[in-house]
Amino acid sequence: MAGLACANYLHRAGRSVLVLEASDAVGGRVRTDLTPDGFRLDRGFQVLLTRYPEVERLIDYGALRLQAFRSGAVIRLPDGQQTTLQNPLQKPTAAFSALASPIGTFSDKLRILSLVRHVRNYTSGQLLSRNSTTGQTTLDFLRHYGWSESMIQNFFRPFFGGVFLDRSLSTAANFFEFVFKQFVEGEAAVPALGMQQIAEQLATRLPAGAVRLHAPVTHLNGTTVRLANGTTVEAAAVVVAVDGEAAARLLPAAGAAPALRWRRTTCTYFAAPALAGRPDKLLRLNASLTGLAHNVAFPSDVAPEYAPAGQRLVSVSTHGEHGLSEADLTARLQQELVAWFGAEAATWRHLRTYDLPHALPEYPAGQPARQSLKLTPHLYRCGDYAAYPSLNAALASGREVADMLLSA
Ligand SMILES: Cc1cc2nc3c(=O)[nH]c(=O)nc-3n(C[C@H](O)[C@H](O)[C@H](O)COP(=O)(O)OP(=O)(O)OC[C@H]3O[C@@H](n4cnc5c(N)ncnc54)[C@H](O)[C@@H]3O)c2cc1C
């Protein structure tokens, strides 16, 4: 996404660009597989937050036919009880004061209102670079703000732990404030035909031949780029738009000290019979620390083209290490789904499992929200690892590199 964004801005400004992509399609970590029986499987559960400033700047939402989840979640509490929070960040008093809601004290609800007001007072960029929170973890920030442990355990940990793929909430607090703002002001959505459509939209805006697939780069020598097939490409400037680990291989001497620690997730897909009634379009979150299933979503409830007619797609994510084989993980998840959704979940058909050990670069407290992108006068880098773990960061870093090249 970072490389495609950079290429789009350069192309718009009349520059000639060539994107060299190692894989068989564009998208990087934003890919969607179409199964022979018609399910669209994103490689890991992810969503587009519609108020991301960089996404709004670059992406045509209408062409993607974005389909939004409902704001809120069904939270499965440690005692097995399930509680529905609707609009918890957009209408906090209504959501948390619902009579049956066992989540949060009265003071917790007031704090939510205060944090909503706080994030509205700043731009996304200001929140990311706020000095007062850059040295704090999200957990420190929440405790310092005064939320009860039960509110942290039953709401913040499952909700934001799912976004960060980090249930310890050791992710930097400035990123938490940024993401909180996105949920307050926007929606979580997916393109009708899968997340990869976001990347495809950027690729199709480039001239024919400007994106070369199956073209892994093995070496860089000044402005000469060597491909695995032995050919070389010469350019006026080179932008390395790979993930942090590939960047460390391609740029060992450039001082591009990348974040090599990753957040891991797995995403297991099941096929279920189509829902009889109207879908609630809510995410299911697990507040218990013991279960493996951390969040469950029904993407086809939101975007029907994710499943063939008469069927429903179920996506189950786990975060962190579990050490299980795919077969054991699937069996354990299915048992947990029976506890969540009843006996019929035992009949759901396993479709595919994605194990993503390199899903998000870690973003610890104290790490700047933007690292240096210009390595030499003709060599640049971009990507989420050089900023913070989000699509917004990938697109922002690509745009910033294009701006530098255009003003050079
Ligand atoms: C499961 C999951 C859930 C996520 N959820 C969200 C979410 O809800 N919201 C959000 O904002 N973000 C989310 N993200 C993060 C977001 O997807 C990434 O931050 C973003 O896509 C990173 O883009 P990038 O361009 O920096 O890197 P990448 O996507 O890693 O792209 C790097 C590209 O470089 C290519 N490449 C690597 N080496 C070479 C080489 N030697 N030669 C040529 N090409 C090479 C790769 O094939 C790839 O296409 C999620 C990620 C995952 C995996």
C-alpha cells in the first residue's frame, strides 16, 4: 500500500513510475483470496476505518462499494455472559448505561465522554505526535485516566487488543488515541469484494505496465535495482516500499533500523448456513483471557459478496502465540464457537486458516510516529514499520516520499 500510494502521487504529478512487486498480486498484507466455491477470504481479519485521513485523501470509497459494520460489539464476558454494546464510542452514555450492561461504572462512562471530547479537539496528526503520551503504553494511559480494571478488562482489552493484535495493551498510547478517534468519528468497513480491492484501485490508476508482478528485488546498488531473474532496472530514484524485515535485507547499510518485532494473528474461516433473520452486523469480542477465539466476525453479514448464496462466512481471529497445529487450533476454536453460538457451530465447515506471524510491526511506547524516510539523495523508504502499524501510516509514508521526490 505504501509503494502504490507513492507511485500514485508521483504519477499524478507527471512522473514516470515502475512498481516491482515480488508477489503474484498487489496488496502486500491487504490481500483477498477467492475460493472455488465463492468465498472471499481476506488474509487476516481487517477493516478500513473510513476516517483515516490518508485513506480519505486517496481512495474512492464509492468505487469500492464500502460496507460498514455496525458501531459496537457483542462482548463475551469471562463468566460466559454476552452483552451488546451499541455505538459505545459514538453514543457512549446510551451504550454503557443500557440497564443490562455489566460493563463499566458510572465514572467509567463519564470518562469515555471526556476522552471522546478530548480526541475531537485534536487532529489525527496531533494525537500521534502528542508528547504527553508518546512514552506511555496504552495500559498505563488507561489506568492513569482512571478507568476501572473491569472496564479495561471487559472493554478496552478485547476491543483495542484486537486492533493492535496485542491484548497486553503495551502498544504506545499515542496510537491508542489516534485509533480511538477513528472509531469515534468514522466507521469500520470492508469493500464489497474484499480488502484487496483497495490496493487494486491504486494499481489500476497507474499506466499499463507500471506494475510488474512476480518481480522480487534481490539487491540495490545506488539507483540500480537487481531482480531475482538477474535483470536490472536503472532509475532516477529508488523507493523501498517493503515490510520491515525485507527492508533490513535490502538496506542493511542504510541505517534503516526497522522494527523487526511483529504482532502475530491467525484467522480461521468457517462456512455456515445463511442467517435466517436480519444480521446485527456486530463484531463479537472475547473478554476472557482463557479462550483462543479473540474475535469473531461474520463478514458476509456486512458485505454479502463475501459468501456464495445460501451461506455465511465466519471469521475467527486469535492473537499472539498459541503453539497449536492448524488441525488442533481448528478443533479448539470450533469447541469455543459451540459455547458462543450453540450446537449448530459444530457443523460449520472449516474453509481455511491464515497464520500471520508478521501481521503488524510492534509499536512500543516511546517510538516516534514517523522515522526518517530519506536515506540518501536518491534512495527512500516507506511502509508502516517506519511509522506506526496501520494502513494510514503506509499511505502517509508513501505520500511523504512522493512529496520529497517532487520537491527535490
Ligand atoms: C491480519 C491483519 C490485520 C490488519 N488490520 C488492520 C486494520 O484493521 N486497520 C489498519 O489500518 N491496518 C491493519 N493492518 C495493517 C495494514 O494492513 C498494514 O499496516 C499495511 O498494509 C502495510 O502496508 P505496507 O505497504 O507498509 O507493507 P506491506 O503490506 O507489507 O507491503 C510490502 C510489499 O512489498 C513486497 N515485497 C517485499 N519484499 C520484496 C522484494 N524483495 N521485492 C519486491 N517486492 C517485495 C511485498 O510482497 C508486499 O507487497 C492489518 C494487517 C494484517 C496482516
